[in-house]
Amino acid sequence: EAQVTQNPRYLITVTGKKLTVTCSQNMNHEYMSWYRQDPGLGLRQIYYSMNVEVTDKGDVPEGYKVSRKEKRNFPLILESPSPNQTSLYFCASRVTANNEQFFGPGTRLTVL
Amino acid sequence: EDKVVQSPLSLVVHEGDTVTLNCSYEVTNFRSLLWYKQEKKAPTFLFMLTSSGIEKKSGRLSSILDKKELFSILNITATQTGDSAIYLCAVEKPGSSNTGKLIFGQGTTLQVKP
């Protein structure tokens, strides 16, 4: 089944404790992206990647890192999480030339 | 600054009503406009619009883009309770790697009552 998977789905952590949210897609998509969704602000793009080893900042990249060492994986790294990074995070992927974007199930992160 | 604004922010209707959701944008180097539906999970793709005046249709949903006035509408006719969701509008523009960067609006929350 074609899908985007994220792990973990729920995470509660404390300020400053490094964490990684994994994202994997099995559709051989070139383009992958991370978003955060907050009430009243909609979805905001954090980082995106058009292919292996090619990443670019979205609108809200501060406090986040990403890597794209393999085509299928695009992990989101929070080196030192802070409470303002409490949010719902979505990973997404699509074929570059086709704008139908497939979203993962979401990761709800709480930073205390 | 690029922005995408949706209205209304929330809407309550009864089954059978027709609704129109609005999305206006101010984005440099517009490439396309997309509509998504989000229920209690991840957003799912509805439409992509690139040309003015050409209606895209899928069942009871339809959408059209006006690139002169910089807005799009999403119409839902004969609404059903299953249409209850958040509807998201996004505009794509080229990123620095010439790959689309999506800017989302705040979303419109639609509730359809029986």
C-alpha cells in the first residue's frame, strides 16, 4: 500500500532533550516536506527536499534540522526542543511534477 | 510577504445546503493553487488549479481560480455530514531549488448538521 509513515505518532518530552521524528515513504517520490499545524495558523512548511542531499528551508525552519540521505526517508530533528515547538507535525511527499501531495498520519508533539 | 487567507474561518450548515469557501492570495511567482480536505487525520488532496476560469469538478465539489483577482472558491453542493472537515487552501510558488514551496491558509472549518 502506498503510504507515508511517521513515528512516533505521539510524543511528550521536556525542554532541551533532543528528539527525531522519522518519516518514510514507499512511493519513490522525489519531493518530501515537513509541516507544523497550529490552531489559527494553518499548516506551515518547515523544510522540504527535492531529492537526496537537496534540502531547503520553508517558512518556519528555526529550531529544526532535516536530512535526506536516502530517497525514502526524511527525518525531522529537534536538537533542543522548546515549548513553542509543541504542535502537530505532518510529513508529506509527492512526485515533483505532480502536485498531489500525500501526507503522513501526523505526530503530535508536546514539549514541557 | 506572501500570504494566503481563507474565509470564513468556520461555517455551520445543514445537510442539503450549498456552501462556498473562499481563498485569496498574495504570492509572488504563483505556480498553482491547491485545495485539501482534512478530517480527523492528515489532509487529502482535492484539486489543483493553474489556469483562470477553468472549473475542476469532482462529484459535488467544484473549484475555480481567478488569477486576475487572486482568489479561488471551493463549492460543495447538497452537503452531507461526511463533508464536515477543515478545508485547506495552499498556493505553490517556486522555491530556491525550483521545486514548489506550499503556503497554506488558516483553513475553513465546515460543520454539516443532519
